[in-house]
Amino acid sequence: MTAVDPITTEIIRNAFVAIASDMNATLIRSAFTPVIYEGKDCSVALIDEQGEVLGQSLGLPLFLGNLEICIKIMAERFGWDYFKEGDVFYMNDSYMTGTHLNDSTIVMPIFWEGRRVGFAASRAHWLDVGAKDPGTPVDSTEIYQEGTRWGPTRLYDGGEAREDVIELLRLNSRFGDALIGDLNAQIAAGRTGEQRLQALFDRFGEETIRAARDEIFKQAEAKEREAIAELPDGEYSAEGSIDDDGLGNGPVDVKLTVRVEGNSMTVDLDGSAPQAAGPVNCGVTQTVAAARVAYKLLICSEVPPNGGSFRALDVKAPVGSIFHAQEPAPCGWYFTPLGLLIDLIVKALSPIMPEQAAGAHYGDSMVITIAGEDPRHDNEFYLMIEPTTGGWGAFEGGDGASSMINNVNGSFKDLPIEIFESKYPLRILSYGIRQDSGGAGKYRGGNGTYREYLVESDAALWLWFERSVTPAWGLFGGESGAVPTVTIQRPGQDTIERLKVNDVKLPAGSIIKSMTGGGGGFGDPKERDPEQVREDVLDRYISAAYAQDVYGVSA
């Protein structure tokens, strides 16, 4: 066995992560749709020949370790020899990838000197994949209403494009040309990963890279097991509910128990709701990835994930539950229970990890979707999909962050106003921090956001806002954050307030105002420094009345 020195190991470790970062940059810069090139709804990973992560770039945390599982699923189905040099595979099946059908997973094997040495994998949100409504329906009752469903499919066979299959993809989207553009951006990201990894093999050779990889994995596993071993053995439970399943059925329960035994940890979701009639279900692959996000928030968060990470973690989800959905369960809004799951794992472990835990965050992507025809561009059909930001939970020693994307989405962003108004016949009338929405505490929860949209031509609206039944709770005496609200004002009609709607018609001149929730506080509000309360008033995080009523401080 080749021995490798620590300096070379560190060079190779950082090279793996740098390659993944280059792949991600290529994807974002090459993409055709704003949801990717502005919103950054994508993630990439560099993976070894055995399906273990070498490096994963900044992106959506919810896909943490998920892409490697997809490759292993393909290998289990077809065998490792199925992959040929020049192949490109596409898959989106929710029961394999765990996510909704809009998430395109592209897998490309990487060869060096005739041998398979790894994989380049990416996932990106395609704007439309042929669902019954543009984008992702809010009221779907089976997966067949959410778009075309693909198991692992060769798009390139030995370097040759399968034009008939690619054309089938294009024809089954309302934005077929843009879909092909985004597909090519993902392929370009894979080519970048291929070139960079091959260059690394040219520099160090296969034996040195394999030895460094094994050492990197060994170190990650040992460090995580050591951290878990310091925790007291026991069972730690938490539970909460999402509002409903999109069809009005709810609340939908999420229950979990975290078991710490020696140097290993198990997340058991027994007791969570059976798969729902509406689209809040997900495949177990994505449940595992979400549990890994919560685990990484608490355990060795400073160490980038790799193939040695998560070996100390086991995740159990009952078959037929919302976390291990079976055909034909709809999965369009799969991430809603997963955001709650992540917060609940942190809550369960907070009694034994108070310095690492934080209050709950606002909890969901809080998505607003508007579709219609753009009179500025020959009535061309458009589809605007935007997540909205909210407040994160406070923690020991610090206030929660305001107006951040939710914890499943990481580097995903809402759209800059300049891009928004140039791309769509819509205007942003107001945008800012929602005062008084963060939970009170010794450390204050972060505030939510308000955003007001004016529709300048007739359009249709879809909303998916969440976490009013189980708002962002506080820890150790901290209070809960405010819940979200959305108002819809149409000319000549009464103003209505809804959190979820599907295909609501909006005449020109309609105004939608969203207000997202705040994060939970941490510690007794009576212990907050009065000077910090006054600063919060000056910064307009809280009002003077709130300071007096909640903290007893005149400002």
C-alpha cells in the first residue's frame, strides 16, 4: 500500500473541493434560466469510482451526500461495468433521487488511462418538466401530474448524443429550449470535473490519489465518531407538524427519535405521518440527505463532507411514510417536511448539545410562482419561481440571522429586483425586513422578510408558504418567531389571505404581499442586555412598542 505524507494529503483534499467548486461555477455561468444562474438552485459533487464523495461544492445543503446515493442506485441496478467513457446519464425519478421531478440529476463517469476513476454529478432545478400546471403544481394527487418521470437514462452513449431521447425531453417541457440549455450547462459542469480530475491523476498518479483519499475518509470518520462518543448515550425525541399537504389535509406530523450509542447515531422517524394525499412526500434518498444536513450542523461542521462522513449515522424511515414514499405518491413539495425534520433533530439534541444548537428557523422555501404572457415580448409565456427569505434561530452567544434562505437551500437566492423586473412583467413595490418577527430571547431570533409584487399584465399565481402550525420555536426560554402571511389584492375584489393556492387568476394591477416568519429566540428574554434592545430599535429590527412590551425596555 502506498504511503502518502500529510502535506500531499491536504493538497489533494483541497483539490477535490476546488474541482467541485469549478464544476459549480461552470454550471451557474452556463445555465439558461434565472432559477439556476441567479437563484443558484443547483448542486454538484465529485465522486470516486466506488460512489463515495471526494468533494462537494457550496450549493443546496439538502442534496448533501444525495448524489452519491443516486450513483450507487444506478450501480445496484446495472452493475459498475455499465458505465462507459463518454456516457451521460439523466434521472429524476422521485423514488430514486428523493426529490421532485423538476430536479435533474446528471451523472457522468470519468476515465483516466482507460480506467474508471470517478464520476462528475450535478443536480439542477429545471423550470418545467411537463406537469399539469407550469412548474410544480400545489394540488397534485399523484406523481404523474407533476411531470415526466425518468429512471437512469443514457443521453450520451460513448460520447455520442442520443438526439431522439434529448428531443423527447425538449418536447415534454413548456420551456424546451431552455431545458436543453440547462442540460448542456450540467454536461459542461461534468466535463469540467472530468478535465480537472484527470489533471490531478496526471500530476500525482493513481496510487497516491487513492492513498490520500483513503486517509481523508479515515480522518473524517474518526473525527465524527470521536465527537459522538463525547455525547451521553440515550434517546432524544422531538415532534412537530407541517400545516397541511397542499390539499387542506393536516396538520401532517413529523416525529423522530435520535439514539446515541457509543460512537454512532441513529435518526428514527417511526411515528411520522403516512404518505400524504398531497405533494409533501419524498423518497428515502432525500430523507437521508436531510438528516445528514442536521447531523452536519452539530457534528464536526467545520470538516467538509466526503466519503468518510456519515458512516457513524444511520437513518430509518418507515416504508410508506412521508419520508419513504411509494408510487404513486406526489412529491412536488418534498422539502417542506424535511426543513422541519432538520430543525427537530437539532431540537432533540439541544439538551446535550446546548452550545451547538439553535432555535428553529422560519422553516420553508416559501415559494411564490407567477406565470403568464409578457406583452413586452410578443406575449411570450413566462414562469417566475422565487423562494423567499426569513429569519433563522438564535443560539448561545448570538442573535439569529434575518432575511436568509431556509436551511435546506443554502446558497439558493431570491431574485435581484433588477433581474426580476427586466425578465418579467412584474414590479417589486417594497422589500425589506419584517420588524418584530423574530422570537424574543436573551439572543433574539432573526426577522423575516416582506416583499410586495405588482402584476402588470394578466397572470396566474401559485403559493406554497408553510410553518404556521409549528412556527419557529425558541430554545431554553426563547420565544417563537412570527408565522408567515400572504395577502392577495385583486382590482375590484376583496383582499384575501392564503398560504397555499393553485392557479389563482390575477388581473393586471393585482398586488401580492408576502411576509415570512422569524426565527426562534434563545434564552430568557429578561436576560437580554437593555442596550442591545435599544440598538435593535435603532436598527429597526424591533419597534419601540415591542421593546417595551416584550423586554420592558424604553427606547
